[in-house]
Amino acid sequence: MSQKYDITIKNIFSDMADDIMSYFLGLQYTKIDELNIEFARVERRDSDMIFKCTTDKGNVAVHIEFQSENDGKMPYRMLRYSLEIMEKHNLIPYQVVVYIGKDNVKMANSLSYDFGEQNTLNYKYRIINVGDIKYTDVLKTNYYDLYSLLPLMDQNRRKEEGEKYLERCVEAIKNIPLDINKKKDIAFKAEILSGIVYKREVIEKAFMEVIRMFRIEESETYKMIIEKGEKEKSIKIAKKLLKEGMDIDRIAEITELSKEEIKKLMN
């Protein structure tokens, strides 16, 4: 990846750190702090994310590297990063390469040699291929930040369905139960990442509908319709609670209707 693309990738994934560590890595942690480290003795990699995590087994430095291409030198790079982390932060590194490329993973995840009892190396790290993750598995969770990665997931289904698969991803993002600004952010990231595996015209076609939908949701008319629907729902609830004999103050608290509005419903 170019330096410019590295920075873009880091910005895209910065909000996903918690979801990546919980869903991808299965880490149980109580505290997370981002560590500032530039690998001065190695090549500078702005696509890296490094976090200090407090776990039930002690503190660990989680080092996540995002890779869109196969790199035969990856084990050497990761080992050098590991040494830098241990030296600068005195933490055990938990290293993961998150592969988001179009092709199959062809990178090794280890380095080893054995030249006698006191001269050995057995180094390993994890590689997670986003293409191996099932689309339906992610949709069963509430890790909504990971929806940005949907276009890169489920490689076999993606190849089988083509642009239809991308349309499914866009539809899933559109239906996320979050506010409009958060959905727009997730959709924007998904659109950028789609460029790794889809052609530009396919991406523009797929995301055109969700952009139009977001504009509708932002319109004053749409907001009025939603607010009216919520008001009618609150009135129905208030009427039911009145029949049950609940106090007006309590009904106002539950439904967010004014006491005057509730009193009118009693007539």
C-alpha cells in the first residue's frame, strides 16, 4: 500500500478498534489506550494501530496491521515491530495482520530456525482474512462499525453474486438502527473499501440508493412524519396506562407527553 493509502486505511479503521478486538480477536479487556510509536528503526507504517489493553491476564500491546496486498516480507516486518514494542513499552505484543485484499492470502505468519538448543527462534502472529468472514455472521451481531467491511467479506459469496452482493451490503448498512450521521460514516467507509474489490461504476450504482435514502431521512418532511408516528404511539400507550389507573405524572414520564395532553385523553 502507498503511504497515502496507508493513512486513509488507518483513518477508516480508527473507529473500529473496539469491535475488531472484541469480534475478530475475542479479547476481553477492561481498558484500552492508544500507544504512540513510529518504529523509528524500521519503516514508518501509518496503517498500524497499537493499543495497550488491560486484560484479566495482565497488560498487553495489541498491534494491528492492515494489509491489502500479499507481502512476502511480512514476517520479518512483524518481528521487527514486535521487538520495538517490547523495547519501548515493556509489553507483550499481541500481533494481528488484518488482510483486506482481493486475492487469497499467500503470506506466512511465522519465522523459525533451530541451530542448537541455545540458538532457536519460534515466532508467530495471527493473520485474519476478512474475506473468510461470513456476511450473515456479522449481521447477527451489533458490531455495526464492522459493517464498513461487509463489501470485503464472504469472498466465495461475493464472487458468486457479484454486484448483487454489494447491494446486499448497502441495504444492511441502510437498515442499521443508528442515527443518520453514524450510518453515513459507515456507508462512506464501506464505499471507499469497496474499491479494493469492485469497479467504480458498480460502487457508484450500489451506493446511489443509500445516499438518496440518507437525504430523505435528513429532510424536514421525513422528520415530521417520524415525529408524528412517535407521538401517535405515545398517545396509544398513554391511553392504555390511563385505563390501568396509572398516575398522570408517571405516564408523562414514560410517554414524554405533557400533563395537559394526558388530561385531554381522560375526557
